[in-house]
Amino acid sequence: MTASSEAANQGPAERTAERPDQRPDQRPDQRADQTPAQRAAALRLHRALMPIWSSDQRFRGWLTTSNNNDIGTLFLIVATSFFLIGGILAMLIRAQLATPGSAFLAPEVYNQVFTMHGTVMMFLFAIPFFEAMAVLLLPGMLGTRDMAFPRLGAYGLWVYMFGGSAVIIAMLMGLAPDGGWFMYPPLSSAAFSPGIGPDVWLLGITSIEVSAISAAIEVIVTVLRYRAAGMSLARMPIFAWFILIVAVMILTAFPPMILGSLLLEVERAFDWPFFQVENGGDPLLWQHLFWLFGHPEVYIIFLPAAGMIATVLPVMAQTNLLGYGWVVAAAVSLAVLSFGLWVHHMFTTGIPHMGLAFFSAASTLVAVPTAVMIFSWIGTLWKGQVRLELPMLWLLGFFATFVIGGLTGVMLAVVPFNWQVHDTHFVVAHLHYVLIGGYVFPMIAAVSHGDPGE
Amino acid sequence: MAIADIWWVMLIGAAAIFLLVMGLVLAGLASRAAPSDEGERGTPVWIWGLGLAFPMVTLAALTGYGLMIGERLLPRAAPDLVTVEAEARQWAWTFRYADDPALRTEDVLHIPAGRPVDVRITSRDVVHSFWVPQLAGKLDAIPGRVNVLRIEAATPGTYAGQSAEFSGTGYAGHVFSVEAHDPAAWAAFLQGGAP
């Protein structure tokens, strides 16, 4: 495990060394200010420290490890497994919907399957997968040995495994939640969902959110405090910028969701009134809390992938990124704006039109920083010479699919049109264009860029 | 209908923008600039022009247009207004009529054609949504709240409606219909005669 950890640590560093904007004197093996004796001393020190930093060599090392490469690899494997499970669920949905009124899945089963598909893809795959990439790549990119708070990283991994497998095991036992991945009460309240499914969902998802928050804390401290000497914020690899912004967003967006989950669980378990009208609650409270988390969540998923694009695409174009500062500024403004438009998921709940106007304008406004990023990337293609290798092909898929997702998103931000297509397959299509084009394709590009299989 | 106009405007606009962006991407693949070009000389065009100015102008126009249409569709006072109540439950609709409190229909809403109708929507159990695609956009039926939707059928006839908010196992079959009557049939309906 130690050897592989070392090799993995070399990966990103070597790649950045190939980038044209990297000066050759930054290569670690060519530093002119070191004598051979100093180098030998450094090597001795490195070997003496290795036993302290590396994981247990035996099997139980996989359970006790706190090394970022091991944590990242485990994270990646688990998240990919959940991705496959989510994909199988998607196939079941498509099989059911292939013909009208099909008897392939009974309504009770179908509701579980579609609820679990959304839950698995959003919470068990998308968030942990970029956390895995960050844990795996950040120390190498920033020139540090490990993430900050390695044990917190291990904690996040195991909390995530616990929450994720609890939800999956419940599904295999036929006890999965069936109230939709958005879990609107009162449908998800004790009166209308008496089973254990929603409880499993609430506790499992809360575990995964705790895991995401711990990863976010690690990322923020690592990026702000653990950079190599001389690496100012403005000189960081751009992925570090994106992941830093995302980490701050996680810290802001996840607490409302955790609060909502706790309130709903307390209501279900102890009959406290939060979302039931009979006891003085309001079902809309859940929708506000859920989407106050749920909309930033979309950008929490997109921005790491955008960071990957901004990393991989200049390599493919054999030039540097056009407008590094502009892209960072766009990401920051996207993060800020994303907290001001959750109500566009609630245009049909009877909120006054003046209120809708504000959120409609804010929703269209997010297209501006997105456009800055997209056109910065196209400008990068123009000023370089593009190599049509595998990662670049995936990025072309990103451009086509994500632009359609973005344009349909602008359409949805227009209130009267939203009144018609809200809760229809137009929305389903839009969000899959965005997530497949804006997350899955760039992440596959990043993986194939990091490991070309040669 | 106004919303259909918005759709065609946006579809054509979006298709044009999509073709523009993809054209720029493909042109970028073909370009043969010197690979040593590490400058920022493209910034004015790419960032200021296409990144900032282009979407801001387009989106400001679109948002304004959308809000104008939205204002037109709001329920406003009208002299010949008819008010009905729609109460959703798992998985049926009950409709009541302000013109005759004793009247009640299940899963079929009767309205006069050619007159504005306010539907006061609420729910008895979970969240549902009232949606008659040919008459108006949807509006949610939320327990404890009453949302008012303005609909108007231009011609008499039957219009299909359905609930558009996931509500459990019977959701797929949670449908209803709207019968729009000419003035004579509407009067007959209010008098309890067969519609």
C-alpha cells in the first residue's frame, strides 16, 4: 500500500509539471539550491518518516488507514459501486416506462426504485465521488504530504459507508423509502408513510451529509494552510480553487438539509409538529429547507467537474487556461448566486408573483458566470492546438450535453413556462442533461486523463 | 396561448445559441494557432463579449418578457368571474361551486366556456397539483393553504387534467377532467340538470 501511495502522490505532480505554464526549475529533482549531501539527508529523513505516515501493511490497514491516497481510493471505489447500483435502478425505471401501463413493476416497487435512483445518484454517488477526487488529488496538487485532519477523513469515509449501505440494505429488504427523492411531507410523514423507509432515508442521508461536511472542513484547511511554500492562492492549480469554493458551499448548504431531516425524523418518531397542518405545522417549510440545500447542491456537484474541465482542457489544447482569474471569479459568483434561487423549484406552490420575479431573475442570472466559464474554455481551445484524445472526446460530449442542459434551465427559470412544464419530464430531461453532461462526462474525462491506461 | 408563444420563442432562441456554441467549439478544434500562445489576448471577445455581455442582454430580455406574460396570467378582478373550489385527496378531486354551495362533483370540474374562472385549490392530505395543460399552468394543492388559479376555456368541450405532484401509489391514475359548457348548458348544470 505504501508503494502505491507514493506512486499515486507522484501522479498529479508529474502532470502539472507537464503543463506549459509550469517553469522547468519547479521540478523537484532539478532544484539547483541543493547539494548531493542535502539530498541524501532529505531522502534519509523521508525514509525515517514513512513508517509514521504510511498505513498498516496488513489487511486491517484498509480499516485503520488515514492516508489520503487510501481514503481517496476507497471513497472512489465505493462511490463507483453506488453509481452502478443507481444505473441498474435507472434501467428498471426505463424498462417500466418503455410501454404505457406496463405491469413490469408494481406501483409500490416502482416508487421505491425511482426514489432510490435519485437518492443514490445524488447523495451516494455524485457528492462522494468528487470528495474522493479531492482527497486523492489535492495533496499532490498543493505539494503537501496529506490532507489536513487525516482521521477526520477516515471518519467521513466510514460514516458515508455506514449511511450508504444502510439505505441500500433497506432497499434489498424491500423497505426502501418510496416518497420521492425530495421526500415532501406530508407524504413522507408518519401518517402516509408508516413504514421504516423514510427513517432509513433520513438517517442514512444525514450520515452522508455529516461525511460531506467533514470532507469540506478538511479541504478548506488543506487549501488555505497546507500549500507548498511559494504557492500563493493565485498560483494554485485551478482545481484547488473550485474545490475550495465547493467546500465553503457545503458548509453553508448542508446544515439546512440536516436540520430538515432532523425535524422530519423528530416529527415521525415523536409526533412533534413541524410539517403537519393538523398540529400547526406547514408542509412548505420542508420544501424551503430542502431546496435551500437542494439548489446549491446542483452547483456543489457541477463546480468540481468544472474544476476538472479547467484542469484537463488546457492540457488537451496544449496551452494555458484563458482568463484564470475570470474563471475563479465566475465560480465564486456562481456559488453566491446559487443560494438565492432555491424558490425556482417552488414556482407552482402559490408564492406571490413578485417573489417569483426575484427568483426568476436570479435563476437566469446564474447563466452569466456559467457562460463566462464556457466561453473561457472555448477561447482556450481557440488559442491552442487541440489533441483529440480520449479525455477531449468526453469534454466534447460535455459541451454538447451541458449547453442543452443550461439552455433548458434558462427556459425553466421563466415563470409562466415553468407553470406548464414543472414536474414534467421536461424537468427530468433538463436535470439529466446538466448532471450527465456537467458532472459525469467531465469526471470520466478526468479519470481517463489521470490514468490513460498506458 | 401565451405560454406556447414563450415556448416557441425560447426553443428557436435556444437552438440558435446551441448551434452557435457548438460551432465555436468545432472551430476551436480546427484552429491552428501557435501552441506557444500563452497570452490573454482573447479575453475581450471571449470573457467580456460572449461570457458577460451576450447572456446578460439575452437573459434580461427573456426575463422581462416572461414576467410580463406572467402578470397577464394572474387572477384579477373581472365582472363575469366564476369561482369554484378544488379539493384534492389521495387519489381523487372534489369540486364545489360558489354559485350553488349545495353542488358537488367528483373528478369532473364543470365551468362555463368563455368566462374567467378562479379555482381555489387545496388538499385534504398530501401535496397534489392541479393541472389542466390546455387551460393554464399548474398550481399545487397544499394542505392548510388555498392557492387561486385563473383558468379560462375559450370554447366548450372536455379538457383533460391531472395531478402533477407525486402523491404515492395511486399517483399515475390521479386524473380528472374539465367540462366547459356554453351558457345554456352552464345554466342547466347550475339548476341541477344533466350537463
